[in-house]
Amino acid sequence: DQQVKQNSPSLSVQEGRISILNCDYTNSMFDYFLWYKKYPAEGPTFLISISSIKDKNEDGRFTVFLNKSAKHLSLHIVPSQPGDSAVYFCAASGSGGSNYKLTFGKGTLLTVNP
Amino acid sequence: NAGVTQTPKFQVLKTGQSMTLQCAQDMNHNSMYWYRQDPGMGLRLIYYSASEGTTDKGEVPNGYNVSRLNKREFSLRLESAAPSQTSVYFCASAKTGSGGRVYEQYFGPGTRLTVT
């Protein structure tokens, strides 16, 4: 049973436009969420996170939005650049049975076309 | 600041051979992890260690053993490698907070393992 789902395996956008990556979760115990970016042949790198006490967190071109009632979060990249082309993973953390580990989605491959 | 380091970067094994993947972190994190990544499967947790002296199974522990040697080091051992263990392996370490929430997790560069 996938507790964190990224329903779009891939997304293609034009350079300069907005990229929106989506993530849904099912476990109500999750209260902290992270996004990772992964280039081929490298380890994932931390991008941005959000606590469930907030509904938005912004860092430069990256903004994460959290809708707790819908159990949905999204990552917005504005403007998108070719160097943003990578696989993006959504991850969730919480207390209880999910403590001390992250639960990852399967990732979305973002391609930004020049 | 090296972060999370893994050795080796690449390895080819024959079926039935054994090997140990090494991982070390210099961020003074309590928690460490081993993942594997296969095409279309995302990151799957093999084993983790919430703190020095403890280890727990993740999603796909069969065929693997781990040792938390000290706070810095966490190794993954394949006792009898199988072709199904061909994968890219990532070690990670994390800062955890109250209730065991993971606030930051950092990954190593990965080990690409092929079992023939």
C-alpha cells in the first residue's frame, strides 16, 4: 500500500514556464514533508521541506504548498530552467509507526526544454 | 565537509559471492539508512538505524544484513549475492527530532552493484 503517491511519472515544460509537481499521501500521522531532486548517477539532494503547521514554504524559485485536508502537496518551480531537469521525489515523515524514517513516492521525471 | 561517503562506487559480483558496502557520515546524525533504487521503483528502504546500537528492517530487508559500527558508520552486507540484488544502493543519514520525525536526510553518491 503506497502511502505517498506521485501519480505523474513524467512532466515536460518549456524553459521559463512554471513546473508543478504533485504528491498525495494517505497516512494522517505524516506531519513533515520533503522534496528531493535526483540527477542520474548521483544521490538525491534535499530541496525544500514543509511542516504541517504551515501551508506554504518558499525558497528562491521553489515553493511547496500543503493542503492538509486534501492530503496533497505540490512543488512549484518558477521559472523552470533546463538544469532543473531531474527526477523529483516527495517524502513524508511523522511520529508513530513512521518515525525515524521517510516514506518516499516513486518520483516524477521533470524535463525542461530550452 | 564530506557529508555522506560510500565505498565502493561500482562493484561487479558473481552469484553467491559476498561483499560489504561501507558508509560513513560526518554530520553527527543519529540515524542512518540503506536504500536501493531500481528503475520505476523509486527508493526502497532496506534497513535503518535510528540510533547507535539499534537497527531495524525496512521495506526490502531479505538477503541483507547491516551493522551500525559506531555513530559515524553503517555497513550493508550481502552474504550470498543474487542477480535480483543488482541495483544502485544509497546510504543516507538524518537529523531526527521529537517523536522520531526526520527533518533532514542526506544521501551518499551511491554504489552501482551488478550481480551476474
